[in-house]
Amino acid sequence: MYYEEPARKIPVYKEVDVLVLGAGPAGVAAAISSARQGAKTLLVESLGDVGGIATSGLMSHWTGSTRGGIYEEILDRSADYPTGVDEKEFSYRHTINPEKLKTMLLNMLLEAGAEVLLYTMAVDPIMEGDRIKGVIIENKSGRSAIFAKVVIDSTGDGDIAARAGAEYVLGREDDHSMQPATIMFKIGGVDYSRAIFPGFFEDYREIPAGEVQQLGKENLPFPAGHVLLYRNALPGVVTCNMTNCIGIDGTNAEDLVKATVTCRNQMAPIVEFLRKYVPGYEKCYLLSAAPLVGIRETRHFKGIQTLTEEDIRTAKQYENWVVTHASFNFDVHNMTGAGLDATGEQATFKPTSYTIPYGCLVPEKLDGLLLAGRNISGTHKAHSNYRVMPICANMGQAAGIAAALCAKADILPRDLDVKPLQKLLLENGVMEP
């Protein structure tokens, strides 16, 4: 059954040089970087805060050992050290205080001269042939249009890119399975003097009751079952990455509801498990849970170039690089249960230092559009490496500067000479490959 909407005129909200959709680490970095180049920049975000999974998702820390670029600037300005801990203590530099980060990122945007429109959904592209000219938005003020010389889709799922007709592969190439979803949550009342902090799936810890990962598999409600616990700068607070929902598609609204119900109902059993089995957690309690479901994987768009697993394994240095010193493991979460997928490699893979080429940010066929974040052009296995927030932030920096250059010269992203872009990236903190 269908309902045919009547045609109507809607107001034009704004005309800008660069329109950025989605205010996660990639989108925020893109908007800041575009505005710093003098482009009239607008960032549109559906939530009431900026930062995406890093903030509204209650992420525990910046993971991955990316160096240089706007990521380092964000770390310098947002690092949260506990009272009495020296700022040279490396581990706390990457710990995230979501509330501090929300305000800091918002101020970075305003300092750069970017405009920010929160509580707003980008719902449809405005097309002229194969070129995107803007988007339709919906918010409390109603429905309106925004026109832009360049649009950057950093929505994670690439919603506008998909609606504009950009080609993509959903999930894993052979069966379209996608990594599971998680709701991060924080607990209080932890005794840090006795607590353990297993930080990855293959982090096996012997405790009085047994090996902690095995205990998790045996006692937590399926598909939960792994134990991942992270330090926080607040006294007695620990961030838990332990809820798990498999078999969902993050581009489907009903599946997002399923993930929310599943993950939230795992929280109480997880807290009880920690109280019963894990030293230092005997008096822990649920403190807060993220209002945003963490979606790891959905669309992989087809770009002019595609980053592959082999590129990462061989630490490929592309001549047309725009992200350098990207480094992580192949973090593929189990698509049929808890823990690491059989194709994942964490403890066994020695991270490389690879580059991401400009062509991965440019859709193969659509014009006027750039991609930034986990939706760029890459294979399923490669994506499990580059999807982490530090790498996404530096992708956003590259996309933002590229968009500003395109808007100024009135050229399409596919026609941009990468050399001036690379020069500006180096001038803005990116390290030579």
C-alpha cells in the first residue's frame, strides 16, 4: 500500500558552500576543516549534541593508533585525566569524557566559523541529473531545503548518498551479514584497587572463579558473552562494551528498535554477572546507558578507488593519500554470537601504518558528493580496520578541506587536484606518509 504525497512548495533554509551531514567524529572534523578554509559551512545533525558515537554513544576511548591531523588536536583539547594523574600518562589521553567532549567539539565548530543545525534530519537529496545540489531537511520548524556546492555524507550509514543513487554493498560481500550492534553503558561503585580491565576479546584473565572470558560465555545471556571493561577518569566508574545484538540491519528502523530492546535487557544481567564473579565489581551498579545504539557496519559505497584488506596488510602508501598513518587491527565482531568473528584478527595481527587514497571518498558515479567515515569505499574486512573513530576523524578533515577547495574553484570533487589538498593537510597537522 502506498500514499501519494501532494506536491508542495517548501522554503529554502540556506545556501552554503559546504553542507556536512552527520556530526560524528568524521562530520565534526569535516565541518571544522571546511570552515577553517573559509568556506561557508553548515553541519546538520539529527541528535541534540555533536560527537556521535564518541559522545551520545558513550564510547569509552579513542581506539586505534592513528597519528597526526585533527585527531591529535581533538585529543589535546579533550583528554580527561583523573585528579593526581600526570598528563604524561598515555593511557588516559585516549579516555573519553563524553560530556566534556560534546562541549569541546561544539566550541571547535563555532570557533572555526561553521554553522550547526541540531535536531534535524536530512531526508532527501536534491538532484540535478547525477549531481547532488543539496538536501531536504525536516525538524521542529518544518520541512525546508538547503542548497550547497558540495555535500559531505558522514552519516555513518550514508543515508543521503544511498537515496541519491550511489552504489554500495551492504555488509559482507558474500552474504551481506553485518557486525553486531552494541549499547555502551557505564557502571559506578567499582573498586579500582582490585578491579580488572580486559580490553579486547582475546584478553584472557584468570580470576578466582575462572577465566573471565569463558565465565562470560557461560553465564551471560546469548548473544552477549564477552567481557570488555574500560577505565574512566571519574572515580569508581567503568565503561562496559558488553551488550550485543546480532542479525540486524542498521539501516532498518525496526531492527534499530530490536537492537535497543535486546541490548538494554542485557544490562541488568551483565551487572549481576560482574557483581558475582569479577573482583572489584562486587558493589557496582548501572550508572548510565547510551541513548544511541552503536552500529558498526552497514553500507560500503563504491568509490573511484576501494581500500582492501591487502592494502592494509602491506601498509600501502598511495600517491594520492589523504589519510596517513592509519593503524588498527581487523576488528570483526562475531556475527553469530559473542566475541571475535572467525575472520577477525586482533592479538595475531601486527598493525601496519597505511594510507587512505582520495578516491575512496569520491563516489564512483555521483557528483557534488564526498564520503567521510565508515561509509567510504572499502571492503568488509578493510572496513573493520578503518572504521574506528580516530581514522574517521582524519577522513573528515580530508573531506572538509577537499570540499572547501572544490567550492572555491567551482569544480567537482572528482576533478580536484590532490596535490594542493595534500599541501593543506600537511599544514594542518597531518603527518607525511
